[in-house]
Amino acid sequence: MRAGFTTTGMSRMTESRVSRSALYFLVMTGGVAALSWEVLWQLHAALAIGVSASGTAITLVALMGGMTVGSLWMGRYSSGHPLANPLRTYGWLELCIGLCGLLLGVGFDAVELLDTAVYWAAPTAAPLIHLLGIVAVVGIPSLAMGASIPVFGLVARQFGTSIAALYGFNTFGAALGCLLTAFAVLPALGVAHAAILLATLNFGIFAVTRLPSPEAGTQDTVSQRSRGGSSLGPVQASVIVFASGFATFTLEVAWFRAFRAAFNSTTTSFALMLAAVLVPLAAGAAMARRLQGGRREIGDVLVGAGMFILLSTPVIERFDMLASQYVVSVAASRFVFVLGAIGPSVFLLGIALPLLLQSQDAERVWARLYAVNTAGAICGALCAAWVLLPTIGFARTVWVVGLGILTLGLLNASGNRQILKAVAGVICLGLAVGFESAVGRHRVIGATEGDFELVEFAEAPDSTIAVVELEPGVRSLYIDGFQATTEGMSSHYMAWMGRLPMLLHPDPKNALVICFGTGQTANAVRQEGVEHLDVVDVSAAVLGMAGHFPRNQGVLTDPRVSSITMDGRAWLRRSDQRYDVLTLEAMPPTFAGVNALYSHEFYQLAAARMNPSGVVAQWLPIHAMNEYRARSIAATFIATFPNAVLWIDPIDRTGILVGTTGGAVMGSDWPGLEREAPGRDMSDAEIRERAFLHRDALHAYADGGAVITDDNQILAYGFGVDRDLIDSPTYAERNYAVVLEYAGRRL
């Protein structure tokens, strides 16, 4: 459907010269491709340099910084070298993006190799190497994307339309690209073939721009010159577009944390949230076409935006409650809920930039305004993640942004109702403060059921971390509103994630635990007599909460234990350490970024870091996904570790895959049972009996799945991913019954 639709659209254009409607379609298609490329860039970057808050920041700076520079360069170049046919220039930019996209995989592979080579030689230089590597790969296409904005202004002049219209269609295309990539393109094609499709779109746009089109300047220009000029000076205009970019991205970071707590941190949920931002931005650009762009008009728009930001805050704070009450599980309903909450604010913020763009008629001014807006967006995202949220929390961050936009609007507003607007703004602030839900003091977004005591709360640069006590002796760790792990309830399997691989190894000395959680797994490994243990977790905040969970018995303070803040996959790639035992329990497999810890490439990397006869344990949460994904995880695991068993916890009924690089039949011998160790709560016979699927049965079970790769992203994208945790009671019974069937057992 995707390729056919594009081809049909293109063929219709070839019947005549490029029309204005065809232009809108081209620009929208360019937006589809641009956002989709950004998704692929972020996927590749996470694999190349690891998942981390700093890595996300580096990718953001490289991508949007390139757009900023590209816009400024094109504005300057086109001012001194008038473009004979701006539409054809736009086509060349799209061709450049497509050609660079075809080299995407090779480029990021080189970045990964460079990162691995440099890390141990100069680890403090790693961020600089990451930045240089990402810039080398995405620098040229991001420059081309940024250069498109001043070209849009010239194309608008060429076709007698508005730059705001082209900006709006391009943004709407980005919203479509976000949804199509997450729900259709990546699930159907995988990453490599998706890149080919996107490059084809870019090449198609280039081909159409070769068709006859109006000569530059031959049609009536829809510009501010014909509308009477703008009353804003260059400094005022720059302040406004910087502030709108800063506010939009600051709010996006803050809002998305609240929405993740309501919908879980899946990739498809993120796509829905991003689309819910892009659609009102596109609508704002459409509205800008109808406005004059005077100071008073812009001031009123900003005043309205500030008021809506403040008024929506109490609602967004309680979004997890609303989602729980109304069981928002279908993608369309989630999109509508998010759009209803943030749409008015983003719509009004989205008017400022296109309105000021269309109020000008010079390439350098268009370029400067877009560059300043993009710089504001970079600053907003970084400031929200690294400064505002960690220091003043969610609600106050949003209040500061809303009050700042409101004040900027009042400073630019005029007329005898200015005092009335100020009073209305104060009332909105009062309502926001009065109805605050005390997030981080008495409440945790996502923890909607029962009474609890908030032990500690932290806003880290990449996530929100909280420790709550549900009842005496029962504490939970919440990450972005998700109850990641609990100490003292439904956590029996966590200790056995550490004990099983130790018991199945004849003489384990060095071990690695990826993902710390509450530390029960790491402590179990230590209790089984390991000589040295590395604990790797992507979040320093999670490691910092270790002292609140007494069941880990202060494992991180043991001199035999080293804690490392890093993406587990990146550690395996960078480290030259060899291990006898590796065990990992990441977030649920369908959460964003976790596919990388269940893929064939990850297991190959893990195997390369194991000593002979090394043992690897992987969590298989059969209660948290549909049957196909559960069996796919098993299929992927045994593709690298064919000598494996599936062990089912007797209390939690969750699965643990245990495999070895050695030749002994896994599960036939348990040498560790001959060693004494504290803390075991099962007899030797019970431990052996819970190995449900041995080698042959496990391979038969895995035949119902597919091997998960970094390319196919089976766990991350497509319809139904968001339903796995919602439908977990059904999946738990069904998947347990299937495992019993292959084990030849009965309920």
C-alpha cells in the first residue's frame, strides 16, 4: 500500500507540470521521510553508542544542530546566489538525504567500531567520540533537512503560496511518518528495507522536481510585504521563536514522562505521543496562514498558549488515573486522549514560528528564525532533562514554562484588555497550583492503586525513579511509573535469576548482572560464592536506590562487587572482561530499547564474552507478552545457546532461560548443588523439577517463534505491542499452558 500509493501519486503528477496541490503532496511526503529517517537514526545510534541519557542528548544535539547550521548556510547562500528554480533545489536536498540514508547502516557500524576501540584507551573522551561519530553519519542529511526551510520560502514564492502552508504540510507528513514507521513500515520491512523504502521516497521527490514548474517569482507572492509588514523587530521575533521552541521541547520531555507512566514506555506509545505533538503543530501552521503576524496577534496567541499549559497541568499529572479508569488500551483512543490533553497548548505554540516566517520575505530571515527556533528546542530538551525536572520536578517545570510563555505574550500584547489577560493568567496559575497532585512528594505517577509511603523520589535525566513502601516489608521500585520490581511480593524468581546459572556452572568465579533493579539477583549471585561480580545498569538513579531494599543485603558495598552505570550491551562490547556467568532481567521486552537485549546480535556478543562452559540466564516473562513473542525470545536464545533449558518459577510462574557455551547437556547436572550457600528456599529436588523444557522440548517450543534481530525489531514495533502488559492475565495462563503442553505436564 505504501509504495503503491506513492507511485500512483507520482504518476498522476507526470501528466502535467507540478501544480500547487502536487507541491503540497511532495512537501508532505518529504516530512514522512524526514521523521522516519530520524527514527532510524535514533535506533542505530542507541545500538552504536549504547542507551543512555548522554547518548540521547548527543544524538539530539547532532541532529538538530545540523538542522540549525543547514538552515543558516542555505539562507546565506541563497541570498548571495539566487536560486533559478527553488523547487529543483529542494529536490536535490531530498536526493542528498536519500543517498546518505542508504549508507546509514555502514556509517553507524563504523561509529560502533570506533566507540569500542577508543573506550578503554580514553574513556573520558567517549562523549566527544560519540558526538563526532554521530555528526559524521547524520551531519549531511540533517544539514539538508535544515536547508529545506529557507528553500520552502523560495518555493512558496515560486508557487504563489505561503511558507507557513509548506511548513504545515511538512509537519503533518512528519506525524504520518511517525505513525507509519512504528505501526507499519518497521514491522513489515525491518530497519534495512525501511531505509530503502525511505530513500525511494526521497528519490521520487527528486524525480518529480525535475518536471516543469513555475519560474521563480512568476506568480503572486503570498508574503508579509503584501500584507503590510510585521510590527516585530528582529530581536523580538528571535526571542519569540526561541521561546516557542524551548517551551515545546521542554514540555514534550516533561509530558512524555507522565504519558509513559500511563501507557508504559513502549516504542509505539512514544510514536503516538509524538504524533499527538506534531498534528497540532501542523494545525498551528495552517492557522498561521490566516493571521497577519502583528505584535498584538502574536502576543494573544502566546497568552492563550501559556494559559492552556497551566490549565492542562493538573490533568496531565493525573493522566495515569484517567487511563486506568477508562482503560485506554487501543492506539486510536490513546492518541485521542493525549491530543485532547496537550493539543490546545501545542496548537497555539505552533502558530508562532510559521506566522513569523510568513511575515518575512528574505531568505536570511527565514533561515535565522528557523535556526533560532531549533536552538531553542535543543536548549529546552536538555534543560528539561538535566536541570528543570531533576531540581524542581514535573509540575513546577511546566508552571515555569507556562508562566514564561504567558509573560512573553503579555509583553507583546497591547490594547485595553491587557490587564484582564494578566488577571486571567494569574487565575490559571492559581488553578494549576491549587489542583497540584503533589507528584514526587505524596504521589508517584503510575502508582494508582492502594495506599503507600513514598520512600524516595528522583527525576533522573532519562527517567523518573521512585521507591514506595506498599506495606511493612514490601517495597517497590517504579521506573517511569512502571512497577519494575518489588521486594517481598511477586519477586521470588529474581533471586533464582542469579542462583540458577551459578548452580549450573561447575566453578563460577567471575559473574555479570545486567540490570540491577532491587538487587535481589545480584545478591543471590554473591551468595552462591562468586569471586568477582560486575553489576551494570543504565541508570545511576536505580543503583542509588539500592540502600532502600534490605533484601539485597548491601550487595553494592561488597568489595567483590563493582557497579557500572552503562547500557549492558555497550558494556559487553566495550569490555575485555570474560565471565563464567551472565544473568539479565531488563524491563519488559516490549518496552522501548529493550529489543536490543533480546536480539540475536546481543546473544552473539554475550557468547563472545563468556569463558568456556560459561552460563547465561535470560528472563522470559511469559506472563507479559503474547505467545508468538514469548516463543520468539526462546528461538533467539537457542540460536546462540542451543544447549539450554527453560526453568519456570513455582511461585511467580515466570520463565528463566539458561544456556551454556559448553558441551555438557544443560540441566542434566547441577554441580552447584554440591556447594553450600545461604538463602536458598527450595530443595535440590524442587530446583531440578522446575526445569520444564530441556533441550529437545525447548527447541520444539521455539519453532513457534522467529529469531529476533536488531533489524526486524519484533519486540518493539507493530500493533499489539502495547496490549501485552494490559492483557497479561490472559497471556499468563495461555503461555503457561503451552509450556506445560511441551513439557508433557498438566496443570
